[in-house]
Amino acid sequence: MNPSSAPFYMSASFACILLSANPLTSYAADQSTSPWMLGNWQGGRDELHSKGLDFDINYRSDSAYNASGGYNKNKKVAYADQYMLSVAADLGKILGARPSKAVLTLIDRNGQELAKERLTDPRSGSLTQTQNVYGRGSVTRLSQLYYELEIQRPSSYFRVGRFGPEEFGQFDCDFQNLIFCGNSGGNWHGDDWYNFPIGQWATALKLKIQDDVDFQIGVFEQNPTLLENDNAFKMNMSGAEGALIPFEVIWSPKKAFFGRPGEFRLGAFYNTTDADDLRYNSDGREHAYEPDSRFESHRGRKGWWYVIRQTVGAIDEDPQRGIEVFSEGFWNDRDTGAVANHYNIGVIIKGPFASRPQDSIGLAVGGLSLSSNVTKYQREVNNYNRISDFDNPLYMPVQTDEYSSELYYGVKVTNWLTVRPNLQYIVHPGGVDKVDDAFVMGLMIRASF
């Protein structure tokens, strides 16, 4: 066996190992309806829940193989995984207090990312990721430690502590490619928007304006030192540079288009920190021609996004077998945001076959566009250095657009184990049109303990 392919085989056989090799698993496998591999702890989970304590312990892995194309044609299987332990304490039950809770979440991530390792030119770096579970270092982190107080009704709350802004522009991560997962702001403005698993000091307020309309706003510490592995449990605010302030309106009608439920989000953010211009120096001239000068500094950064999710039908009119279409979009400040915009559209079909009512199929396409200032700067650098040969090591690759697509089939092996093989196709990896389009084979595994 090729040593580089070992993680893939480890990931592919994970379900079989769980089901056959572990005696605890054998015990749990008999409980076919259990959502957890280890079962209900002989009633222990229910008892703890009745007393106000809930545990979430899960595993996820993303494996990817470069079947063809990309910058580096050497074949590789890249493997990344994540282990999560989360504890939620219902303080209303435990202390007899007002409806409130305390949450603690630890995350451990490990592995490699295929786009970075094989698909993109190392001179330009990668944009999207073929394995969205990869990122923010191979380390165990304190991701969440917060207190949440319910305000008037269950969906309205005030939250304070350490957590990230992942609930703004929230979208499920059923797809393996990052362009179809989570909040676009954190994915494409990651130098000042720290999504999960990064935790930062923050406060957030969510209010139900009407039965189907919510508004939320937050203030999050902007501190680049939190990205360092050595600061995975950092609690002080040394190194903080400012604050990220996102806000969002959420409309969730039970009957939207086609008389079926939907969710529509519209939001924006402002970051109080300074940011360098992508093209010009402090005198307003081309920085490429004065490389020793300083870039122009801008006060604050901003951007906005939307998320659309709409159920358009149901197979055999079974609400558990719905057909949902979705779209996401994100726009950055073009002077400071390298990725000017991101957009996607797709469909998810639940229970596609009567014999497999818990399986799912997903198909999506999307793209990223680099800021025109980034593209012009790169071209001017090459002009200044008088280099036009792409193969010259000193050539700066010119980045424009990158497009991705993904098709997956999600197999619900048990109530606690899901396996999702997927196929991905990336056009212009890294946004460089001189890099061959890439075909990627992927495998996602999720297990709840």
C-alpha cells in the first residue's frame, strides 16, 4: 500500500471497524434506533438530560484524492479529521434560575488539505478547500465557553463569553467542498472573521421580531494571535486589534414559495481594524512599482451576504423526503478583501429512494472572484519585474476566478453513522487559468458517540 493512501483506507473502513471490532459498538449496534454509537448509556443520557446536562461527542473526517488535473499531478490522498466534545448545562433546571444555559466545546483537528498540497500553484496559494473540516491548525482548541440567557421566548437570547460568529449567515456543512459550507464571511474573509473552531471573546443578541422574523447582532474580538496553535486556550485579550460587528435579518416562513417552508438571510458586517489596500501605496501610486513603500491603509472593512433555502417539493408528499434548493452569496470590500465575491446554487434531495428514506443526494455549483485590484497588482508586479514566462519561479501567477462543483450521495448507515462519497470538479484551481482543472474524489464520514 502506498503510505500516502493509508489515511484514505483508514477513513473508508472506519464504519466497518466501529461496527465489528469494538465490543461497545456491538452493544450499541443492537440499539438500531439510537442516535449514538454508545447508545443511551443504559438510560444515563436521559437521566442527565432530565437534570439539565447534555453531551455531544462526535467525529468527522474528510478525505480527498486528486484523480486528475491540478498543478501537481503526483497522486495523493489527503485526510483531515475533527473530534468534538460539547457539554451544555441547562441552568434553569440545575440552579432553578431563569431559562439559560452554559456551553463548553472542545475541538481537535488534524490532517492535510488536498487543494493546498496538490491542486494549486504554491506561488499563489489556494482559495477554496476540498475538505472543509480542515483548517486553523492541527491542535485541540477551546472553541466555546459561553453563557446564554433566554429573553422572553426560546429563540431570543443574549449570549456572552467565548464563541465565534458562525451563526451569522449559517449554512449546513453537508458538502465537503468549503465553497458550499458554513458562513461565507469566515471562509473568504478569514484574516479578520474567525469562524468555528476559533473562539474569541464576544457578545451576541438575537431577537424574534415576529413569529417568522429574527434579528441578530454581535460584537466579536478581532485578535490574530488566536489563530496560533500555542494560543488554542488563550483567555486574555492581548493582541486584540479591534472588533468584528455582524448583523443579520432572518425570515423563516412555514409557507413561502410553493406553499412550503423556507429560510432567507440577509446580513452585513463591519470590522473596526485597519487593513492594507490591495493595490496602491500610501501616496496613491501603484505599489508594484514601489515595492519598498507601504500599502495605503484603510480604516475599517465591510461586506454583506445572503442565504436562501427553499423547499420546492417532497417525494411522495413525505415531508421527511423534501427537495430543497439553496443559494449563498457574499460580497467584500474590493479595496481590502482579496476575494471580492462568492456565490453558489444547489439542490439537496432527502430520501431519494423509498428503500433508503434517510439517505440524501446533493448537487451544487459555485464560484469565487478575486478583487480586480488583486489581479491588476499581480500583473503590474510581473511587468515591473519584466517576467512573462509562467514557468519562471519569480513569476507571480495572475488570479481571477475559481469555480467548483460537487455531487454527493449520503448513506445513513445507522442513526449515528453517515458516509458521504462525493465527486468534485474545480475549474482554475487557485483562480489561476493556467492551472489544469482538477477532478477530485472525496469521502466524508460522520459519527456521533
